[in-house]
Amino acid sequence: MDNSLYEIGLKLQTIQHYIANICSKAAALLDEQGNIIACSPVLLEATGYALADLKMKSVRKVICLEQPISEFYLTYFCRSEPLQALPVLHAVTRHGQSFSSRSVLYMLRQNKERYYLMILHDLQKFQTLNLLQQFAGTFMKDVNLGVLLISPDFTLVDISDMACRILGIERDTALNRSLDEVFATVPAEHRLVQRTILDGLVVRNHAVSWMNNRERYELLLDSSILKDQDGNTVGAYVLFKDVTNLRSLEQQVQRSDRLAMIGQIAAGTAHEIRNPLTAIKGFLQMLNTTFQEKEMRKEKEFTQIMLSEIDRINDLVNEFLLLSKPKNVTYDRVDVSAVLMEILPIIKNEALLHKVTVHYAKKQDLPEVIADRELLKQVYLNICKNGIEAMVEGGHLTISERIDVEERKIHIDFHDTGPGIPVFVIDKIFDPFFTTKPNGTGLGLSVCQRIIHDIGGTIRVSSKGFGTTFTISIPIP
């Protein structure tokens, strides 16, 4: 092939302007090392890159070249005999897709330096891919899914906005980095993406829990590899759906079913238990008076113990009755801050006994909610008591209020500095009869959850190895 056909002497600036603004082909201007100086809009659009992503980067980022650009030019375009066919190069898009295209390479000389103009043909293929690329770009931004695209060298090629939010990743700093670096702060066994994904490990509907600061997410994950037409692995993808609300709703339904069953049993048997207890307590009180009159101290101590145990049984029966829907509930407009202020002295006295300091951050001008005032006090006291008792060596209990205007909810946070709740326990704390206290009934948090659910609210708990936060959310009417 006549070498002079591929060596032109136009000014470099002219070529750059032509490529960047006029050229209707997929073209790139390269320096002698194969770094990209300019790209045509067609090439950028087809591969999904911005000029800033490619400028002064090796052309191998988008074009698979097995030899330096100068050798490629000498091999195909600096020869005496004509080419039977233009060489075919493989291009890779920003999203890891690959395709083939015929190529032409021109050499430019400027001030004794060499530059190369690469033009890729098969524009129809580029245009078809461009439509898919536009869909892919929109999909990654708008879809309500977590999406990660991974290259064969375990580099993050692209990530959806939702995945960034849930995983706590900054998109611009994570792209084109190894996933080992992206998840460097997460232990290898707990990382969302493992290198085995590139070995062809297919995952379908795999349930995963992910902690992002204090937020816990329940995810349903799918993953698989991507192959080209020749069956070669060109990357992998991970898709996940946030099912936190669905899991929470499922757990609430299960707990509500259990509470309803227990409530029905409690309502039906409470009077049967109380009637004999009342008789036993009455006779013991008579005996207690007799023993006191006859100065039978030992016998009096025994009856006193029995009376206190009967009071415990009565308290347990009362908690059972609260599991069934309260019959004498008075719903009215309530100021949540005022309710908390009424019982704050009781909370502080309890905290003083455990060497705990209480901090209350009151938010001014909170709107009123619809609730039962006395039942709301019971919820506050129970959660505060649990937090105080968790801090066996003293600590701080912080109560704060905030308003979510978008969701129209008031959130009350109770944060303690205790040892936290273990992961294997945190899912069970609202279950009836589950308790970690030696003398606990396991009904306190179940009752609290029932009270808050009855007014349309929720109770959530988060714990990250140290400290626990209970968040009560109550809707604003």
C-alpha cells in the first residue's frame, strides 16, 4: 500500500477542530504513545464516555490493541502491497459491552512528531449500539434497582444511583477502581461482590443484609457473568432490590398474628386467673395480719414473699391484657414533647440509680399527633428503662425529636451508649416472650410495638456493635 496515502501534513489544531466539531465518523486523534488527544462526538456517544474520561488516556481503554499504535500502523498501513481487507478492531463501551469494527489509521507529522488519526467504520453498528447505550444510561440513573457492572479484571465499570445510596459509595471516586479498593473497609467475607462472580457463579434471589452507618438494608441479590459472541467472559453484573420495607412488613404481620393469638388467650383466661388470685391474696393478707399480731416474724416474712409474688403475677396478667387491642383507649390530639416532659423526672430518677446521664433535645413547635396520652407514656418509659438498664457501667441516654416534612412524620430517637444488641438477637427483640433479662417477661417491647402500630406508627431499632438507637415514628394528621 502506498505509504503517502496515509501520511498527511495538516496542522494538528485543524485536525483536532475537525474531529471534535465536524467529523461525522467514529474517529480519534492519538499521539505517538497511543494516548487520545481528541475524539469525535460519534465515538464518544457510541462508547458512552465523556471527553474528560478519555483525553490523554490510552486508546486501549476503548480499543483492544495487542500492539503499540506505531507497530499497528506499520503492520497494516505502511506496506507495499494493498490490503485485502481493513483490519478489524474490538471496541469496549463504558458499560463493558464489546463489538467489532473495521478500522483505518492515518499518520500525521507535526514538528517532527507523529500523530495518528484512527477512524472506525460500520457506523450502523455504532448507531444501533448508541440507542442501547442511551437506554443503558437512562436505566442506570432512573431504575429503582442496585446495579453494578464489573470488568474482567474486577474493576467497577458502572454503578446505578440507587446502589451508590444504599452501599454508601461515591460514584465518581469508585468508577474504574478495583472492587477490592471500593470495599476495602468491609471484611472480605461480608463484601457484597466476591471475585468468584467472574468464575461463572450465578446467584438468584440471594437474601443479604447490608449496614450503611446506622441504616440496615435487606437486599435480594442476583448476579451472573456477561459473554461475547465467541463465549469469552467480558464482565459480570450484580442486581439487587431493596426489600427492607417488605421484610419489615412481613415481620410486623407475623408479630401481629402472634400478638393477636396471645391477646385472645389472655382476654379469655385473665378473669379465670384473677379470681383465684384475689381469693389467695385476701387469705394471705388475713394470715399476714394474724402473724403480725402474734409476733410470728418468720411466718409473716413467708406470707409477705407470697404476696409480692402474687403482685408479680397480676402485673404479668395486665401485660397480657395489653396485647389484645385495648378497649378503653382515648385517642386525642397529643403534644409528644409535653408527654415526654411529664415523665422526664421519672426517667432521670431511674437513670440516677444506674449512674446514667439523660440528655433531652427538645424540638420546638412540633405538630400534634393522634394518640392515647397514657399509652404513649408507657412506651416512652419502657424504651428509656431498657436503655438505662443496658448501660450497666453508666453512660448517656440521649432523647431527640425531629420532623420529616416529606413523609409527614415525627421521629423520636432514644440513643444509649451501652454495649449494643448482637446481630443474632436484634431481629427477635419485638417477639413476645423473648428477653435477655433474668427476670424479664419479654412482653415490654411487644406491647410498645402494638401501641405504636395502633396509631399508624413504627418502632425501629439500629445497633452497630456499640450503642443502640430506638426510633419511634408517628404520623402527623
